[in-house]
Amino acid sequence: MNYTLVNNEAAKQYEFDVDGKIAKIEYIRTTDKIFLTHTEVPVGLEGKGIGSALVKAVLEDVKKKDLILVPLCPFVAAYIKRHPEWKTLVLKGVKID
């Protein structure tokens, strides 16, 4: 599974194009923070690891841009809970459980 991460700034979302269908993570961006608000994987693509691959790619981009992460989306928070190495990106005081 190797999809290209697209930061669609106009739509304020990260995207994977999977066979013409868009998996996405919506966000709100400030100067030094990014709030990941909603993850959506199209029907028919669910349960194939696409959402997790998308979260990982987004977290890699957040790290590269040296942003502070606020994971408002439960799917993103659950991913970080399963992969605690990403907790270093999360805003201090935000609890992931």
C-alpha cells in the first residue's frame, strides 16, 4: 500500500486518492499548530488499513513541518495510542487514552 499524500490546502484536508476515491483527514491549521478534526475513508475501502496509512503519512508530514499536533479526531487519537512514539508531536497537556 503506497499512496501519495496530498495536502489540499484549499479544502483544508490531507488526502489519499485510492482508485479515484478520496480518503481524507480534515484539519484546522494555525501558525504552529495543526488540529486534526475528522478522518474519512470511503465505503468499500474501510478495513483495509488505508485510514491508518493515511494517519501515519499525515503524522510524518506534521513532524517534518515541526507543528504541534492537537488530535481532535478519535481515529487519529486511537492511532497515536496504539503507536505511542507519535505522542511527542501532541500538544502538552492533551491526554491520549
